[in-house]
Amino acid sequence: MHRAIGSVAILITTFASFSAIASEATTQLDEALAAKEKALVEKHCTSCHRKSLLIRSSGYSYKHWKSLTRTMIDLSNMPETEKLIFGYLAKTYPPNTHRSPKLISGDVQITFEQWHTPTLGQRSRDPVEAPDGSIWWAGQRANLIGRIDPITSEMKEYKLPPSAMPHSVTPDKYGGIWYTGNKNGTIGKLNPTSGKITEFKMPDKNAKDPHTATFDDNGILWFTAQHSNMIGRLNPQTGDIKLVTMPTEGSRPYGIKIDANGNPWVACNGSNCLVKVNPITMQLTEVKLPHDSTKVRRLDIAKSGDIWYVNSSRGRLGRYTPNTGEIKEWLSPSGEKSHPYAIVIVNDMVWYNESGKRPDALVRFDPTTEVFQSWAVPSDDFYAGIIRHMRPARNGDILIHQSSTNKIIRVKIKPN
């Protein structure tokens, strides 16, 4: 009897030991697999993106991480690697609602038409309609600009001179396509027919980063240089460039638009100001906005002359009336952390996006009724971000993009 009990005890002890060893081995295998998955994500994902973008994302299922990642990089010829990456992302960053927008329903109906640009990982952005109806975009990370035929959906990409890294693209009325060389201190012009590119270098070595550009009615190209804290004027006929420095240090001029009288207006992304430019003398007049914490990404100008802007740092939509000096702001539907970014006025309605949310919310504001309506911006069958610029099409549609997924998007607004 004692021998039997002893034998059982030995068996139990032995089994427990084997179980402990097996459990430890399993843990080690799991840890090794997790380390391998993490290393692959660091190699293929966070070597390009900051890890914070993963942490602050809305998270995705395995299927949607796969869809999202394949808009940026093609690893389909490495199925085991893809499986490990998507599995790790789905486990570590599952769907969440931490940054979900507050969407406002309404009567207006819209649809989204999407194009996926050819070169992966280019961060396509800033689409604009040319006089012939084609749509152009800047592929900043891939150092290219591209053209879409919206009828056939055919796309063509044009490589730019080394290190141009275009931030935006702007057509002139003659068919030339201009871009801002954000990393090599140039403004460039592409002849779409010949493919020839002409560069105009900044006359001041401190003007390093041409940012956003727009033409006035006289064919003069006005542009901002954000970190250089300058505003520029380029005469395409002579190639002459004149630069002026912003009144406030660190203003970081960003968006720029021309009013009905030919005066450029500039948004300050580093200070609480809007700046009006005298187109003849280039004298700058600064308009101080309420609250020192105010930062403005972009602006647009209504037919009335009102300057509409996004108060990005405080989650508000703002209006400045030059004739009276009145400033009024409205809290965006998703609140103070919504980070409004791009803005455009179409048919007297104000449209902008909430870039601090996932997905981006496209917001419509009626200035007459002061009523908001908003939609989640899709990318295929999932939602991502981020819209950095939006511009009108001649038929009343809006052109936007998602730089994280290489998508150019036409927002079609259905008439009431």
C-alpha cells in the first residue's frame, strides 16, 4: 500500500515537472514568435512610420490590417512574413474607439469615388483639377507628381529631380503643372506633353521648404515656406522670386488663398494669426486671433470676403470678417481634440476634416443655419486617414486624399 502511494506521488511529481517544463517551453516559443513578429513590424512598418501612429490608430482586424498595409507596401510574395506581421498588428492593435469622431447626421448625401495611386508608400496628397479636367496629385515620399484621367481612371506618374519631395501641386491656366520642392528649396514646373521639368531655386538659402502654392488672376504664383517662416512670389514669365519674412517669429505660414481683390491671405500654423499680403509691395498685415494657443493649418475665402479658417489646435472652425474685424468660432462636432486640418468652400458651404479622429470625419457647415453634418471618410472597406488639403472641382465636387493609404478621392455632393 505504501509502495503504491509512493509510486503515485512520484508519478504526480514527475508529471508536474514535465508540465512545468512544457509550459516554460511553450512560453519561450510564444515569446520567440512575438519577438520575431515585432522585429518584422519594426523592419517593414515603423522604419517608415512612427510607432505612435500605430498606437494612436483606430486599430484593425487581421483582414483590415492586411488591406491597409497593402496600400503602402507589397509583401504578397512573402506570405509567411505577411502572416506574422498582420497577426501581430491585429493582436497588438485591435479595433478600438479611443479616437472615434462624433458624426452628425443630416439631409445632404455624398458619395466617395476613390483611386489608388500606383507607387506604394508615396503618401499621395493635395489633389487638384487642371483646366482640362485631369486630376493631379503630389506623391511626396516617392518624389513624384501624378495625373489621373477621371474618365478612364488611367494614371501616370512623373519622377521629379532628386530630393524635391513635393508638398503640393498646382496647375496654371495654360496647362503647366507646378509643384513645391519642399526638401530642395525649389519651385518646379512640369510640361505634361514633353515631360520637361524646369526648376526655380530660392534666391535665399534660408528659404528651404516651399510648402503650399496658388496662382492669382495675373498668373503670379504665391507660396508659403513653413519652417523658413517666409512667403514667396514667383513671376513665371521672368523666373523672378521675391521673399518676405513673417512678422512674428515661428509663425510657420501654411495654407494660402487669394481674395477677390488679389490679396493673398496666409494661415499661421505656429502662431495665432492670419496674414494679409499686399500683392504689389508684399507688405504683411497680421491679424491676431483669440487665444495664444490657436494654430491655423489652412483657410479659404467666401464670396462675401469672409476668411474661414480651421483652428487646428483648439478644435474649432473660425470666421474672420475683414470689413468689421469680427472673429467668431464654432466648436467642431468631435470637440477640442478633433484637429481640423483642410478646408474648402463650395457653393457657400464650408467643408473641412477632423484629422485628429480615426477615421477622419468630413464635416459640412452651413453658415446661414450654423448646422453641422459629418461623414466618416472610407478607404475601400476600412477607415483610415489623413486629409491634409482639399480643393474644389469645377462641377462642385470636392477633391480630397488619404495620404496614409495612397488614395485620391472625389467627394460627389448630391443636389438636394
